[in-house]
Amino acid sequence: MRKHKLVAGVLMVPLAALMIGCSSGQESPATGGSGASDNTDGKDAAGPIEIAYLQKQGDQQYFVDEITGAKEAAAALGDVTITSADLGDDANKAVSEVEAAIARGVQGIIIVVPDQAVGPNVIKLATDAGIPIMASDDAISDDQGNAAPFTGFNGTDMGSKVGEKAAELYQAAGWAPADTRILASWKQDLTVCTDRVDGAIAKFTEIVGAGNTPEVIEVGTDNTPTNAQDKAAATLTANASVKHWIVWGCNDENTTGVTTALQNGGVAPGDIISVGLGAYLACKDWAAGQESGNKAALYISGIDVGKAAVNAMVAYLRDGVPLPPETIADTHMVDETNYEQSGVVCT
Amino acid sequence: MPNPVHAPTPTAATPTAGKGGQFMTVVRRLGLENISLVLAITVLALLIGSQNSAFFRSSNIAAIGNYVVIMGLLAVVETVVVIMGGIDISVGSVAGLASVLAGMVYAASWGNWWLSMLIPLAAGLLCGLFNGVVVVFGRITPLIATLATLSGFKGLAQLVSNGRAQGYTGADAVYTFIARGKVLFIPTLVWVLIIVAALIHVLLRYTRVGRDIYAVGGNDTAARLSGVNINRRILFVFVLAGGVAAIAGILITARTGSGQPVSGSQGMEMLAVTGAALGGAALRGGKGSVVSTIFAVILLGVLLNGMTLLGINPFWQNVAQGALLIAAVVIQQLSSGERRVGLPK
């Protein structure tokens, strides 16, 4: 009997230790556990501030510009440090980097998610730690569907402006719909991209009329110029009899890639109306004074978005100004005549 | 020319102290690779910590732990494949396929968590079996075979998911426990790595199967002549790789809250090979240890976490990772005493 008690006692010790150190992971700490600062009410970051700016596809020029803008804003505000991380297209890395940022006690997180499906998890991590989180470029929501504060562009509106410009150039060119195709290329599993392309075709059709709208060829890409080029080359082969092309897509990578493929395939620049989105790649032809199918581009400034996001976050942390639910940055349609005056950074 | 058979357990101790005395005995017992890696981790941690003390926070240590789990699982099983003289660069794609299947099965079965783990695990084992069959019976080298399936399995994951994240497991108690829970103050994710690594360590060091794997990698002709069924062992190792990659995929689903078709194949396979090579596994086979690989993965995790912590440009992370791998393998090759003539073996 005594022996049994002893065995039970010995077994209870590790079991108790196990219970003490156990967590289901579902607890929501009221304040920042994990060594994080609790900034949910703002106004408690009187000293130096560190903001983690985590971005998908951090090697794309738009996102490089965004970090540049964020750091410029931080320098202007004073005592603000921006630490960035490139998440690539990896949702798992997004979670890792949010955890790491929380662990080192950053005061705010701004994130461009690689996949909007990871939104609920990163929002939960940040809110459990008491750290404000803002979505940049791609909107995210928690598991109840409540959107996180957002800074960026309105995808449908951007697409509308692209469609409007393409319609204007198409009508000016006087092409017949039967001889023309619209080539729309984008990463088709990205909602923000689909919104842009849908916006473009809706506005284009509204302006020129359904009867005068050429057939649309949709091409799925990974949003890189090389992939867009490869896909467009195959599309051109399959549509060799088409005389004129209208090109739009999710970003400049898509439209410049498609335009290059069309020109390489023998389509004259005069037979291409390509309206880009970003202007940072389309401008290269303009800067070189080269005749190109890249006729215009909607200038979206990563620098402006980076600055706006950091300014809003710091205003919240220092002065308690609530994070605006939606901060929409300005866009401008540019072409070879005015891109420099509009502030396009053409490297 | 076949390689000489290396000692099955490179970290094993020699029974006597010998001329070098007790110090050398300790070094042999712990293994030179392990000591070097622990030293490197210590120096790196002190360096980063001296610049930013937040590095030493327990929460940051836990974050590093969580960060290395997926990479660690793939690196540990990659070590087994490398010890056998092969390589499997499809593990990341298998993880992606398993992740997306977990999300889809979870959604389709109205939240049946065990079924959503069982089916991806079975799929992972099948993927591994497919790799093994292609290598053994298709007579294709492991590098080419798994290069093909790297693309094939990734495409399969994209195909079944239509390229989209699948399901939502963020509200499930079991998945949440895996992603954010703790046991004995250690994250559940880290426990999964500890358990899998320990089981594979025991397999390699204390079982006949493990000794056979070292023997096949060291000298397959000698292994065959001594009665080892080489084909069976190769098939076993690839199936094991598929199974562990599937576990990594299920963890990806738990962490991200949804099935991610390409999360595992965003360079994770290269990190797995880097972890194995950095841990001293000889790419020619016959040498390697799970313990060293775990230290190597921790070193990578500390390096990548520290660079972000210190605000170093993210592009430098790739450079640092490559430089670390070259340095480790060069040191390893130079210490092997191989003649510096022609292409390395």
C-alpha cells in the first residue's frame, strides 16, 4: 500500500509539472504577454518606436519603394525605427516573422500578407500580444470578418482608371473589334489582382459599349515579367491573325512582360496599347526614348503608401489618433510626356 | 569508385581516452561538428544579443524555436536521405501538398481534425514511395527524380487547390494547440520536432535499419555483399521522407490557419539541404547525424532571426545563408584530407 502511494506520488510530480506548463493556445492575454508592449490604446510609446514592416515579394520594386517611403517617414518623425522582412510568397514565413516581431517587443506591425487567408492568424497573434496591426496593400480580416486598418489602393478603382485610359486610346486608334484582342494577365489566385482586372474590363466596356469591346483573352501568371512574357508568347502563337492588341494586368511586371513578348513576336509597337499599373517598369522605355507598346501606366507610389502607413501608425502610438479603417493613396495616369513630373522613380 | 564505409555513428565515442587524454575523449564523445556548431551558435547569439538585448527574451527564443520547426523537420529527414547517399529536394512540395490536403479534408469533413491529418500523412507516404520507386526501379538518380517531383507535387498541390489557400483551421482546438499551445512551457510545435528528431536519432543509432542506411551510403556494394537489402532500405528512406514532410505540411496548416499549396516549396527544400550539409552530413553518403542537423538548423534560425532583429537588409539573409553553407562544407572537405585535384568526390 505504502509502495503504491510512493509510485503515485512520483507519477504526480511530472504530471503536475506538465499541467503547470501547459497551454491550449486558445487563451487571449489581456495584455502583451510574450514580452511585448501593450499598445492597444495607443499613447504609451513616448520613447523610441520600432515598427515591423513585413512584406510579401519584398524584392519587387514597388515593395522596395514602399520600404524606402516607410524609412523616410520614420526619419522625418524622429526616434522611429523600421525593421523590414521579405516574406516572399510564404504564408508560413508571415506567421514566423509576426511571432518574431512580437517577441522582440515592436510597438506596431504593418504587413503585406502573401495570402489573405493568413489574415485571421496574424491578427490574432498581434492582438493577443497587445500590438496594433495594420494591413498594407492587401486587406486582411480577423476570423469574425472584421477588417484590420488598411493603407493602400482601391483595386477596383485602379482597374477602372486603367480601363478608362485603354478605352480612350482604343477609340483614338480606330481599331475594329474583330481585329483586336484584349490580353489581360494576372496572378489569378490573388483577389487584389482580380479586382483590378475586373475593374478594367467593366470600365472599358462601359465606355466603348459591349458591341465594340474586343474579345478578352485571360492569361494566368505569377506576376513576374518573365512568366508574363512566356505566357504571352504562347498566346500570340495561338492568335497569329490578330492585328491589334490591348494589354492590361495586375502590375507593370505583367504588362511590360506581355508587351515585350508581343513586340518580340513581330507585333509593331503601334499595334499595341499597353496600359501598365505601377509605371516603374513602363517608364524604362520612355526614359530610353524607345518606341514601345507601353503607352501609359497608372502610377501607384509605393513610397506614398509606405509613408502613409508609418505616419498613421506613429500618430496612433504617440498621440492616440485612431488608425483609419482605410487610407487610400492617390494614383495618377502617366505616359512618356509626364511621368517624370509625376514623381515616377525610374531606376 | 565506392566510398569507404564510415563509422555508422560519427558522434560515437571511442572507448579509451588515448594519447589526447580526457579532453580529446570529451571532444570525440560530443563530436567535433556538434562542438563547432554550439560554439558558432553561442558566438552568434552573443554578438546579436550585444547589439539588441531583446534577442535573449524568452519569447524571442520561443519564436526562433517555432521558426525552425518546419525547416528542422525537413532537414532532419533530409539528413537520413543524405546519409544513404541520396538527396530529396521534393520535401517542400510534399509539405505543400499535405498542407493543402489537410485544409481541404478539414473543410470537407466538417472539422474532423484527425482525418484531416491522417489523409495528408498517407498522401505524403505515397509521394515518398513514388520517389523511391522512380529512383530504384526507374534507375533515375535521386537528384533528378526529386527535381521532377519537386515540380510535379507542387503542381498537384496547386491543381487540387486551384492555387488558393484551402479551409480554415484557426478556430479548431487541436490545430490551435499545435500552432500556439505549450507543454512544459515549450511550444507544441517544438515538441513535434523534438519527438520526430529523437525517433529518427534512435532509428539511425540503435537499430539495424539505421546501421544499414549508413552502410548503403558508405559503400553500397559492401552493404549488398554483407546481406543488406539495398532496394528495401532506399524505399524505406524515401517513404520516411514523404511521411515527415507531410507532418511538416500539417504544421504549416496549423500555423497559417489554412492549407497553403506553395508555402513548403518557397525555398524550404533548399533550407533542408542546407541544414543537413551544415550539420556535417556528407553529400556523398555514409556520414551525418540528426543531433548535428538540429544544431545547424538552430544556427540558421538564430542567424535569420538576428538579421531581422538588427534591421539588416533582407537581401543579405540569402547571402549570409549561402556563405554559411560554403564555409561549413569547405571546412568539412578540407578536414577530410581529400586531395585537391579535379572535381571533388
